[in-house]
Amino acid sequence: MVAIAAVAVVLGAAGLTGFLPEQLQRLVFHTPLAIGVLVVGTGWLLWRITRRPARDRR
């Protein structure tokens, strides 16, 4: 399910960039924007995982 969701997100993002004006397409494709988004997203996800309250283990 996670893999299907990841593929759907990537295909959706690829489709949406086709509708962007040429200036924004250039920004997306010729700058490290995707790397920045991945780094920020990964950092946020790891922060959320480490801040999750521990489950009660009785």
C-alpha cells in the first residue's frame, strides 16, 4: 500500500509540473528543489516519529 501511494504521489507531481508555467518548470527542473523537499520531509517525519508518545506495554 505504501509503494502504491508513493508511486501515485510521484506520478501526480510529474503530471502537475506539466501544467506549470515555463518559469516555474525551470525552477523545479533546474534547481535542487526536489532535494530540499526530500530533506525537509524526511526531517519532519523523523521528528514526528521521535516525538510520538510511547505505547502502554502491559
